[in-house]
Amino acid sequence: MSNFKGNLQKTLLAFMFVAFIVFLVGVSPSFAETNDSTTTVEDDSEVESGVTDDTNDTEEPALLPGDFFYFLKSLQESVQLAFTFDDMKEAELLSALAEERILEATALFEQGDEEKAIETLQLAIDQQDEALAKYKESVEQDNPDEDANEDDPAVEDDATGEESEVDSAYADLEAKFSSNLLALQAALEKVENTKAKEALAKNVVKAEERLAKKIEKKLAKLEKEKEETSEEEATESEEPIEEVESDDAVADENTTDSKEEVPLEEENEVQKESTQQPVTASAVMVPKVTDTKKPAAPKVQEASSKAEEKKQEAAKKVEEAKLKAEEVAKKAEEEKVKAEAKQKEAVAKVEAKQKEAAAKAEAKQKEAALKAEEAKAKAEAKQKEAAAKVEEEASNAAAKKQEAEAKQQGNNDKEKSNNGKKDKEE
């Protein structure tokens, strides 16, 4: 109890803060429209009209995630959820909020902000799941009341009327769920990110399966109730019968008793009449009239038939949404396969380019090595040629030196011979 009071105080403080901010800033028309579309209602007729208005209202929200005053919208929705204590009404409010998130995501896609749009779509799926959970809790809470009313004939008609109204509200809510799922499918078509699209599609399929199970369960329950009703009608038609004597047999007895009192002529007339109209004294089976239950009011039957039609329509929409979800998932899988094929092709191209570049580098390296070898060979040849020239020059110089020495020796010898001759002459 203390926790509840603490939460209530926090909620009231938050509400007062919102009221103060709204007083300072002013309420925009778009914010008012959002408030009208998501306000919780008190009675079932207002619920039905509110659901219809939400379904028909597809205007683009003025406040989107990322806007400056969007936190006020989120705070207002939180306050509404905090002050909604009935599971059925909370499921309706969550369904309306999921529809609002889908509209916001669609507007974000149109603005090109895919990242926030994907986040908003995921939030819509989460709110749809919460609405389904609250819907389930509400159905489970209503079932014990139905079982109790079955044993109490005094309140059977009232219980039937209330049950028809509740079933009608449930059918409207199921139709709203189906409408949201179809809107989610349409929004998923705008997601370009393959991984995000695949993840969102899986979550949508799970939500559709949960809704389909609940609707199938309710349809099975309706079929069972129909069978029980038909069996009761058949039992009432086959009522116990009793043997009673026919009017002709009674008349025959009266005639027999009166024979002793009437004159002979009258007796003959009676005999003539009896011969003209033979009377059989066999027993005749006459159905016994018994009290039957008071039939349900026409309005209750009409509401019940409308609720059943809405449930069947909701089940049909869920099946269509499920098929669309499977189609979207299939497309996402195909896109994933195509993306993987493109990725493999890109990797193959990169590998081919890398191999080509490696081959070119290797060829250049070989060419450079070959050129280096050629240059080395040329250098060695030049070195050998230079060494040969040096040797040749050295040999030439030695030969010239020998020649010069020989010439000098000849000159010396000649000079000596001339000197000898001079000495002799002297």
C-alpha cells in the first residue's frame, strides 16, 4: 500500500509538472489532437467511438521523436497509463499509442530519418505486445464471472447482455490490433536496412502469432458455446412424453356408460354413429408441455452476432497480416541473400584485384631483378674491359720503355765506338 501511495504521489508530481510546463509553453493544436486520440474513456460506447476515431485518423503527427517538446508528449502518455487501472482500457490505450508510434515512424521515414523511424517502429511493436498482454489479463479476469453466471439463472439474461457488450468491445480491440499490424507491415516496406528489417519482421510475426492464437481460442470457445446451445435446444425439443387416452376413447367410454340410461332408439342412433365413425381405444402419444427458458432479448442476440462477426473479421485481418508478414520476411530473406551474394561478389572482386596487383608486383620485381642482373653483368664487362685496357697500356708502356732503353743502349754503344776511334786517331 505504501508503494502504491508513493507511486501515486510521483505520478501526481509528474502531472503537476506537465501542467506547469503546458501553462508556460501553451498547448499546440497537434498536441491537443494527440490528447484527443489517446484519452482513456469511461464507458463502452465511448470506447467504441474512440476506437473508430483512432482508426479513421491518419493525419501526420506534428510532434515527432527528436522534436524539442516531444518529451511533453511522452510524459503525458506516461501519466495517462499511470491513471488507467482497468486492463481493458489500458489495452485500448496501449493500442492507440502503438498506432501513434506507427504514424510517427511513417513521418520519420518520409523525412529520411531511418534510424529514429526504426527505433519508433520497435517501440510500437513493444506497446502492441503490452496491449496484447493486458488484453489477455482482461479476458482471464472475465472468464470466472461467466462461469458463475452459468449457475445462476436469475442473472442469466443480464450476464448475457453484459457478455455481448464485452465481446463487442473485445472484437473492436482485436480489429484495432489487426489494423496496427497491417500498418506495421506497410511501414516495414519502407525500411532499407536489411538486418533491421528482418529483425522487425520477426517481431511483427511473433505479435501476429500471439494475436492469432488468442482469436482462435475465442473462436473455438464461440463454436463450443454454439454446440452447447444447439444441444440444449435439441434436449428441449425432445421433451418427456406421457400416455393419455384419446378424446375418441373418452367419448367411447361416455357412450358405453350412457347406454344404460338412454332409450333404445337413442342407443341405436349411437350405434349407427359409432359404426359410421369407428373409434379406436389405443393410447396416443401426446407431448408434455414444459416450461422453457426465456429466450434472449433481440438486442443481446444482435450484439452477440455483431461481436462474432467482428471477431471473424479480426481473425481474417490477422491472417492477412500474418501472410503479409511472412511475405515481408521472405522478401527480407531474399534481400539478405542478394546482399550476401553482392558481398561475396565484392569480396571476389577485391580478391581478384589483390591477386592481379600481387601478380603485377611480382612481375615488376622479377623485371627489376633481371635489370639488376643485366646492369651487374654490364658493370662486370666494363670492369673487365677497363682492366684489359690497363694491362694493354701497361704492356705498351713496357714495350716503349724497352725500345727506348734499347735505343739508348745503341746510342751509348755508338758513342763509345766513336770515342774509341778518336782515341786511336790521337
